[in-house]
Amino acid sequence: MQFFLDFEKPLVELEQKIRELRDYSTDSVDFSNDIKKLEKKSEKLRDEIFTNLTRWQRTQLARHQARPYTLDYIKHIFTDWVEVHGDRNFRDDPALVCGFARLDGEPCAVIGHQKGRDTKEKVYRNFGMPNPEGYRKALRIMQMAEQFQLPIFTFVDTPGAFPGIGAEERGQAEAIARNLREMAALTVPVIVTVTGEGGSGGALAVAVGNRVLMMQYSVYAVISPEGCAAILWSDGTRGPEAAEALKLTSMDIDSLGTVIDGVIPEPVGGAHNNHALAASMVKEHLKKHLAELKDLSPEELVEQRYRKFRAMSVIEE
């Protein structure tokens, strides 16, 4: 079943008319002129919609259930994927997928949040919200990557770490804090890509990298708009208002100058419209940044990462 957002409806309806005219076209009945007119109208409407998106609409796009997830990017970007399960302590966490693969023949480690599309998968993946064992599994893979001097690619797409009682009992905060500390000291290249939602510490726990990139329609913030609205105004329905205040879009974050290292463009209308093309755009940027980081020694990689995150704070007197 096709899923589309409210602001996409006029465009979807227009494209449906174009498809119908193509289906009805025959040798004796030619709708080519009508199709061309509708295609021009569709292109103009698409530009109008996607060049004037509000921050809340961009947040909705970042959450689009047809948007490519980590396993989709792995399928299109990497080869020889081997997933590794479990934290060697409690259990495996399906909300974070971790393993090893090759990028154009070069071995690497890949870690990323994984959401679900249907109800069964969403429950299985816990809506992309990791428990502490997920972060400990990710750390295990990172340490293995460092042992074998492999670059690490992480894909961020989570509303946040799971806030359940069991997660807190098993040390959610400690697991996130440990990842932040250990990632800061890794001696291999770490490239982070925010592909959808970058929510709070749940995102940051796998996002301490030498390079941090954002997809064009992704978002990155300390809290979700609904969570922010619930805290500030005791009204989660004021999420659109909170999204404007949070300034959480890729354009907003890029304008800060120090938080991310680039914005990856998406196919027209968003990555959910063309997974393969979106992945090819991501791959191009990953290869570019990896080539730059390869020139740095292990010590220089640690120092560069340290300076990058130190530069995010500003002191005014």
C-alpha cells in the first residue's frame, strides 16, 4: 500500500492522472500532448511544494515510512554484508543493525538504526529505538573494526533511545555515555550519516565521527518536536510550533558551521521516491570523505575528531 503525506497529495493525484493517460493511450487514441502538459504542471507543483517546506513538513519527510533505512543503504552501497548479533551480555537488539561489509572492495564496519515499515516489523525493531544492549553491540563492532583497522560507517535514524524501565535498569545512560567516550578515541576513520531522524542521545551514541553528514530531508535535534512541546507547553500536539523553534533541519544545522560537514542531496521529492538513486548519492559522499580521512594517521584522526566536537561550543563574554 502506497503511503504519502498530506502535502504530497496534490502531486500524487496529478501523477496518478498521468499514469492513467499513459495506460489509456493507444495507436488510435493519443494523449501525448495532455501528458506533456500534466508533466510540466507536475514538475512545477513539485518545485513549489519542496522548495517551501516548513520544518514540520521536513520532519514528516524524515519519518516517511517508505524512506530507505540502514539495510536499504547497505543493499545498494555495500557488498559482502555480514551481520553480527548480540552484545555478549544480554541479547541482540534488532533496532541497531551492525556488521561488516565492503565498500568498492574495501572492508569496513557498518552500523545503523533500523525501523520497520509494517506493524510487525515496527514492533520487532522497536520503532528504531535501541535498548542499551544495542549500543553495546555497536561498541563491540567498533572495537573489532579498530582492532583490524577498518573504517566505520554509521547511519542514524532514530527518534531516540528507548526510555523503558527495563532499558533504564540495564544502564541506558551508561551505555550511551560509554559509546560517546569510546568513539571519541577510535583510531580509525568514522563517517556518520543522518538519514532520517537524529534524535537526542539515541542518535549521538553512534554519531561521534570525523565526518558527520546529513541527508537533505533529515532532521537532527536534542529532542523530538512533540517531546519538546510536551515539556514546554504540556501539549504534544504543538509539535509543528516546536519544530520551528528547534531549527532541526539539515539547512539549519549546516548554517551553524561546525556541527555537520555537509548535506547530501536527495532525489526530487525525497529519498523515499528512489532508494537506488538516494543510495548512490550517499555512496559518492562516503567515498569522498573516506579518501580524505585516509591521509590522516591514527593520532591525527583522534585529534581531528576531538577538535571537531570541541569547536561546536561557543563562549560569549
